[in-house]
Amino acid sequence: MRTMLDDKGIDYYKGNISYNEIVKWFKPQDLSETKIKLCGVLGDPIVNPELEDILDYLLYQKQVKNIEISTNGGIRTKKFWTNMAELSKFSKGRMEVHWAIDGVTTNDYRENVNLEKVWQNFNTYVQNGGHCIWQYIEFDYNKNEIPLAHQIAKKHDIKLYVRQSWRNNAEQAKFKSEASKKIDVRSYEELEEKIFVTKDYSMEDIKCRHKTKNEYFISANRKLWPCCHLHDEYVAKKTDNMNKILNYNGRDFNNLEKRSIDEISNSVWYRELLEKSWNKNHELHLPRCFLACGDNGKRAVIKKEYVE
């Protein structure tokens, strides 16, 4: 998504969440049964200069149940990755890195990422005892290297997971995946028109991860959303739907600089209006909810451990 926004000249916030902000937001929260995923929707978590301090706080002061760090692994020093491995090792598996490497000899999907540097960082982390998995997005151009990737994963005694994403069957996708049609044979553009233009769909079979799994998404610009999909809708500005939400609730209704996690999550929109807005006749209707999670969640990413 980051590359798409840059290519289209769409402006979005680029910055890091600080250690002090993490402490402020999570100090009142019991995280002992919480799983936290640090992901790269619009960046990469390892860019954050305070990442090690943030992880130490979450692991040992807040005793978070599990932390998953998704990264392309293309930056930072040997010392950094040694420290990360130590944090992971002493967490007894509660912290693990998910290496997003989509190839063995080529990694074209990850723009401006030096594959040689990735392997250096990967080897430093693994050899120092860090817990991890390898997640590999399957495209048409890289699927032939999956068996080779599996052999490397076995050599390091880690698991290889192959991901298939429905959005990679889009006509405008830079790298296409025939395998993504197993998720939904309709192209991204075809379904997008069906939903946003003709409104030919039923909202009754939405499988919302926020509602079923109590998931939340905190964006780099300090906004608390129910999921990354609505954050994407807000940033990409393809429609005016998210502006309607903000105008109705107040521009800062989900701003963590102004309100606490509990205040936001207990707001009327979170408690009542989000689910009510799945109705196509509702004034705050969100078609994106069906695009991402309709048809009983059939378009969710498939992530399976690779076995020969």
C-alpha cells in the first residue's frame, strides 16, 4: 500500500510512535492475554529507533502474551539483530519475528530492499537464538522458489508459511498471483465496482475481526481504528466515507493524543454505529466492510505452513 500511495502522490503521515506514547496508552491496560502485532502497513516496525525499549516494556513490564513483528528485514545493524534475538530468546517464544521475504534469489515485491542485507540480518537473528517464522507471499514470478525456501527454512529449523492474498488478482497489481483466485475468482476491480458503484451485495454475512476477535489497529498517526482496512480506506481517500465518520463523531473521536483507548473503544460508534452502518441504508454506511470481510470473511489472507 505504501508504494501505491507514493506512486499516486497521495500524502500520508510518516513517523514513529514513541516509547512514552506506548507507556501512556497501555499503562492502564491489562495485556496479559493480549497479542500485539507490529506490522508494516505503511512502513516497517524495525525503523522505529525506540523499538527495543518498546518491546522490553511490553514483554517485561506489561507481560504481554505474545508479540509478532512483521518485517522485510532490510535495515539495521548486526548489533541490533543480535539484541532482537536476545529479547526473543529470553521471552521464551513470546516474541517472534515474521520475516517477510518473498523469494530466495529475488525479492522484487519488496521495493528498495537489498536481499543480501536481508539474509545477513536473518542469519544474525537466527544464529543468536531468535524465535521466528518465514512468511512468503506467493506470486506467479516467485512460486518456483518456494521449495528452495522450504529447504533453507528446514536447515535453520524454522517454519515456512506461504501467504496468498486476494488483492493480488487485481488487474492493476504490479505482481500478480494466479493462486489468489482460489480465494475469490472475481478480480479486485470487479468486486470493487459491484460494491461501491452498483451496491449489489448483502451486508448480512460480514465476518468482522474487530467484533469476533476484539482486534484493534493503531496507526502511526495515533488513530485507533477497528482494523487496518478502515485505516487504509481513510488514508487512500478513494471515497468520502471515512470523512463522514469523522464529521459525525468529531475529527478527534479516535485520536489517542486526545482520548484514551477505553474512551474511544466505548464510544457510541464503536459500541453501536459501526455494526449498524453495515446496513446499506445507514447514513454512515461503509461498503469497505463488505469488500474486506463480506461473504463470511472468504477474502481473508490465506497463510499456511508449507509441507512437501
